[in-house]
Amino acid sequence: MEFFLDYGLFLAKIVTVVVAIIAILIMIKAVGGKDPSAKGTLEITNLTDKHKQTIEQFESHLHDEAFLKARDKAEKKEEKDKNKERGKEIKKASKEGKLAEDRAPHLFVLDFKGSIDAKEVSSLREEITAILAVAKDSDEVLLRLESGGGMVHGYGLASSQLDRIKAANIPLTISVDKVAASGGYMMACIADKIVSAPFAIVGSIGVIAQMPNFNKVLKKHDIEYEQLTAGEYKRTLTMFGENTDKARDKFKQELEETHGLFKDFIRQRRPDLELEKVATGEHWFGTQAHELGLVDEIKTSDDLVVEACKDKTVLAVHYVEKKKLTSKLAGIAGEAADNVLMKLIDRGQRPIM
């Protein structure tokens, strides 16, 4: 008996410590989340230089010293000739009262690895704003996209951010190495060209919503659940109340309306696509998607970057949000809680693309 008493007291202490830690983390998150000074930084990586360095590193192992000296001499001469030609262009433009293009064409490379709520759109917004501030007519943008879709409003905003590039008349290519399905494909269809790896997952032009219902469990334990609303359709399906056929029909109607808007969105941007054939919620691999017209070319993003390095300056642009130690600690508990709530509530009450 004494053993069980000691064991019970030990468990009580453990529970108290765990609850205290959780409470502290929640308090840290509340304080840290209100910090208005938290900002991010824009990281820019020259992929052209990186590619050249890789080639030079390999060539140093493949060729003798005489070859390397000859190569360096040829590269210096080529660079000198380019600068000379460039000087002539500037001089000519100056005589004509014009401003010559002061740099080579650039390819700006962005990465978007989307979560279910598309929270990455905050970084995408900053990256696109920075690019639009400096981009010239000869520049292009490549977005390496990876997303299985998610909340309609989140991916709608992400698509609107990409539309800003199109509105600025800057060519946009979207590359799919792994997956661009549902809301991910909604983003992809903004592009002037969609490029896919052979086995990337593409499509899933459909809408889904799902949720558990615990009403029978509550009734079994004599627990009543009350929900008060103002407005007939303020809430249709519920996790804890008893769902009605009328509520199901209304929710299904909302899903159909969202699907219709989804299809219209794609129809406007890819008018040659046989939409009714592909807007069934199915997904296809890259080669199949190419045959159906969902993508324009079969290649990987690596192929596009290496090819661009030959005649463009390729810059990877990444906006990184700075996080204080308090935010990092709070994130351990906060993100887990957010994920659970999102799965239980948002997936049920809002359509997922």
C-alpha cells in the first residue's frame, strides 16, 4: 500500500512539473508573439558563381596545370572582350541620350514548400516585393514549388502574390520536382511555363473537407453539447453536435461552389486545358500530366538552373524571418498545439484544395 502511495505522489510531482513547463512556454509565446520589432533578412545566393566554382573544382582534378593555365587565360580574354564590348554599348547609348542596360539578364530563383495553411506566403511576399523593386525587362523568375495544397484562402493569396510577377511583365516559370497538387497546382497555373519532373505528382483539381463527429460518444456518457449561432448557416457541420441532412447539403453546396471557382481560375490561365477531363480530383505523374496539358515540359529544376547559368546571372532569393530565443522556445509547444487545432477545426470547417 505504501508503495502505491509513494508512486502516486511521484506521478503527481511529474504531472505538476509538466503542467508548469507548458504554462511557462505558453506565457513565453504570448509575450514573444507581441514583439513588434521581429524582422527578417533577405538572403541572396549567386548560383552562377557556385556552379562555376563546382566546375573549376572538378577540372582541377581532371586536367593538368598547363590546361588550367590555358583555361584561365582564355576566360580572362573572354571577360576582357565582354567589358570592351560593354563599354562600346554604354558609349553609344550615351551619345543617343539613352541609359544602357548596366548588367546581364538575371534569373531570380524562389522556393515555396507549402504547408496546409500556406503560411510560407509571408516570406514569398517579401521575396517578390524585393525582386520587383530591381527587376529589368530582360530578367526572369523561377519558382521551385512543392505543395500538396491546403486552405483555399492561403493558396489564393499565394497565387495572388505570383500574379504580381505576371502583372510586371516578368516571365515566370514554375518547376515541380516532387508535388504541385490541388492548391499547389492552383499556384502553378499562374506561370507562363510549368515544368515537371517525370514522376512529380500534379493535378488533384478538387476540394475536400473532413472532420470527426463525437456526438454519439458524448451522448453515451450523458454529456450535452450546446452551440448557439445567429444566422442560419453560421455553422453547418459540427464536431460535437448532431449533424443534420440540411447542414450536410449546405456544406456540400459550398464545396461545389469552391470547386467551381477553382476550375474557373485554372480555365482563365490555361485555356487550352481540357478542364472537365482533369478537374476530377485525380492526380497524375509528370509524364502523364504533360500528355494531358497540365504541364508544358518534362525537366527538373536543376536542368533549368544549370542551363540558365550559361548566359544569365542566377540568384536564389530567400527571405528568412528572425526568431528570438523566446519565439523558438514558444514554438516547441505553440506549433504543436496549432497543428492539432488546425487539423481538428480548420480542416472540418474550411474547404481544403
